[in-house]
Amino acid sequence: MQITISRQDLLDTVNKVKTVVSAKSALPILSHILMEARESSLKLSATDLKVSIECEVDCTVEQPGSLTVSSQRLAGILSELPNEDITLKLGDNNIIELSCGRINTKLFSMAPEEFPPIRAFEGVEPLVLPQPMLKTMFDKTSFAICTDQARYNLTGLLFELADGHLSVVATDGRRMSFATESEGIPEGINVKVVIPGKMIYELERLLGADGEIQVFIDEVQAAFSFGSTRLVTALIEGNFPNYDVVIPKKHDKEGVLKTMTFMEAVRRTRTMTNDKFNSVRFILDNGVLGLKVVTPEVGEYEEELEVEYEGEKVEIAFNPDFLLDILRHVSSEMVCLILKDSMSPGVVKPFSEAPVDSYVNVVMPIRL
């Protein structure tokens, strides 16, 4: 194999695929990127056996072929080279010769045959969706994905298609985030799978502000193809909670206030908490939402906000970080805080006149 390629194009593509590579792996080949040159393009592949990525970049192919190279080593070298064209050549004994101007480097390689194959999904009909819609839905919910591997069935995002609606749901047992869309969603397709968090974060990073994405799904794997990029992942097995049951239906105490005002106030209360005592009391009363923090060895903080609310007084405590995660993703000017009592979950959602809520967050309270 021998190619000539722009140093910046190669560096950008290496940086795009190397995030999938595990820092530690029992298989040395998994620390490498597979490069395959053919016709006028170079395909780079990386995998950790659960999540895989392939990206193509234009180049001059002088001799087709394939090789593998350490992702970290190659990224490190490319970031320090001058911005000139690079020549990559696979020599004898799997030695890679890299040339850039007057700079010559040799890198040890591994046999490309050792690299695990990545499934092509031949014969699977793709679902075509708008990239920006999917990116926004993932961004609004992924912060609630569970990171505790002991609760493996929650370490991904529920991806459900039914009745012309796409719904995505994430929960870690203490909060739940739900988003749904119907625009651009095809009718007559029913899918319900859990996509690993690592794949969701990669898609958030790579999806663009326009264009479409092809989604391939079967019982055990899913693939996402857009532009010159394709990602493949194993799906999470196990039962995901029934989110429709989790969303409260009969909360009667609904306060409406300005989103930015609420977020700035919660951010101020956060400065008065610590890792051991990370809770804020919220007192919803006629026309007023009070915020109160009492933290041993730190101090006290109180603030009142104007709120559209008339009804019975209710007091509840929440982790302020959970509320900030939500409020950062509320794009409407006004936000709703819906409560029942001090022990029941609270609901935070954008204020909207629409009959169907497209974005809903449920937060478990902290015992007062």
C-alpha cells in the first residue's frame, strides 16, 4: 500500500475515529486503526468490539492495500508535522514509512488480517431520518443515561419508533429525560431498542446541522451511516423501564417562570452546596418560587423568583445539578415546574401551548 494525502485531512479523520479506541484492551490490535486504500480514497476503521466507526477521506492511491497503525501514535505524530502532503507506504515486515517534506518516520504495524471485521448490514432496509433532528433529540436526553455498569440495561438510550413517532428516553433511576418527534418520521415502522451510551455520545459529536442519516437496525446490532462516516454498535439487552408509567399524570401544582432566570438562580444555589450536601429546597407558593440552601460548614442561601402560580404551598428538594442539566436543554423562553408533594417526583418541561409534550423531564426528590 502507498498513498499521498493532505496532512490536515488525515489528522482530522484519525481524530474522528480514534475516540472509539479503548485506552486499555487485552487485544493489541484494538489499539490500532485499520487503513484501506482503493481507487481514490482511504477508509479508516476503529473498534472496541462493541462500537465501531468507519470514515473515508480522499487521497491519491499509488498502490492499493491495507495496513494497521497505532491510533494514539499516529495522531500524536500528525499533530506535530508541518502542514504538507504526507506519503504513507507499507514496507517489508509490516513497517510503515511515513514521509512529510524532509521528515521521515517508521512505525511498527500489525497484520490487517488481525483487525476484527465490521458488519456491513447488507440486505437490511435503512430508516432515513434528518441528522439535526436526531442530534437534538440525543443532546436533550443523553445526560440522563446511567453510567453505573451494575445497571447495564440503563446504560443506553431507548430508541423507539411507533405510530409515526420517534421517542428517545434515558434514565439513571434518579431522573428520566424523554423527547419525541413526529415530523419526518415514516409511518408503519415499529422499532424498540436500547443503544449504548458510547454510541449516542459519538453520534452527538459527529452528526451535522443538515443532511440525512441512514439507520440500520436488527435484533442485536445497529448502524448509522451519514456522509463519509458509518458507525456500528451492539445493542443493549435487557428490559428498559416503562417510561410512560414513570411520567406523572396527575400533578396539579404547576409553576411557570423564565427559563434563564430559573437556570441562573439554580446555578447560584449550586455555589453554596458541596459533594456531601448537594440539595436545594424549592418552595412554590402564590406568585413566588423560593430557593433555599443550608449546608453545614458552608453557609445558607435564599432567593425568591417571580412565578406564575396560584395554589397550595408545596416544598420539595432536588439535586441542583439535575435541574441544571435539564434547563441547559430547554430552548423555550418559559419553563414549567410541576409538583405534587415533597415526596413525589417533579416534572420540568418547556412551556408550550401544544397539546402533546415533546420534551419532558422527571426528577426524583431528595428527602427533606
